[in-house]
Amino acid sequence: MWIEENNKLKRTFEFSNFVEAFGFMSQVAILAEKMDHHPNWSNVYNKVEIELTTHDAGNIVTENDRKLAAAIDQVIGDA
């Protein structure tokens, strides 16, 4: 579940292993590039932490962030 906190949408995803986590990140990277809206994220082994905020709007959560969050949820079948 996405949490809105400190002008960011945040979510941590956990996978079985690094390969699954990296595959997820690859799918999200393609979505983000198509939407021209890129996440702040980090990966340690099987966990991926994502933060979404719109820098051009003054680092606040906008509709672009919500759309990317929804698209990411569809990648993992959580929509």
C-alpha cells in the first residue's frame, strides 16, 4: 500500500530474491520512461523502496505520481 508522507508517495516491495526485485525494477523503469516521470528508489537484495514526488511542481505529490503508482501496482498485480 502506498503511503503519502512528507510530500512523497512511498512504498516498499519485497520479492523472493534479487533477480525478481531487479526484474520488477526493469519493468518499472520502462513504465517511468514512457510516462516521463521517474521514481526515487533503492534496492537491497529482495527489497525495492520507491518514493514518488514531482520535482517540477515543487516536490509535492501530483496526479503524475498517482498515475505512476497505479501503473506500478499493475506490474505486481496489486491494482
